[in-house]
Amino acid sequence: MIKVQLEDFNVNELIEKIRTRDSGCIVTFIGTVRDYSGNNNVNKMSLEVYEEMAVDVLDKISDEAMKLFSLNGVNVVHRYGELFVGDNIVFIGVSAGHREQGFEGCRYIIDELKKRVPIWKKEYTPEGEHWVEGERKEGGSD
């Protein structure tokens, strides 16, 4: 399942959607809004997305990961809109036969998401607001 949405997500529900009898592992990554960026305190952020294109690119990335790492299941949800410190930004979950495949597949998806998915981040700090340069396609988390 690939989704781009305003609403928060339920981690347990997303994990259950990729659980299979032949999976020896489920690996997840959850990106959250942190309270700093570089030397600045961050109060909140705003994420903008080209939704249709983002879903298409995430579908391709997920398909690539499924083939490259022999994954059994993939689930990606990325939020957009106004988010505050501690809020969830992105969920990536993969199931695989073995942990090595799972970890590599999950890492591949987040790395490719940051490179290829059309998402833009604006940070709001006590000094003002600014678009984050050089992270145009970053989900806002490490």
C-alpha cells in the first residue's frame, strides 16, 4: 500500500497489512518532526507534495525494492500539510524472509524517497520561516 495523506497513521495497522506467514522479519522506519534543524530550533514544518506524482514514484520505488531484496510486502505512508514537533511524517514497513533483506529493503526505500519523491519542506523557527534548500525531496527526517 502506498499513500500520501494529511492524516496521521496507525503504525500497528500498517504493520499488520504486510505481515505474512513466510516472513521472518518486519522492518519499519518512522520519520518524525524533530525540534531542530542545523543550528535552528524548529516549532513546526509544512510539507507540500505533488500527490499524484509522489504516489507514482513511491509505487516504482516499492516495486524496485520488492524485486531487489525479495521482499514479501511493502507499506509506505507519507504525510503532508502542517506538522508539529513529535508528529509522524513517514512510515515505511517491509516484510521479508530474512532480516538482511528487510533492513536493506527498508533503507533503499527511504533513501530513494528522499532523492526522487516530489515533496517540499518549509520550516518555522523563532527567527521566521524558510524553505529548506537542497532537501527538496526529503521527507523532513533522517
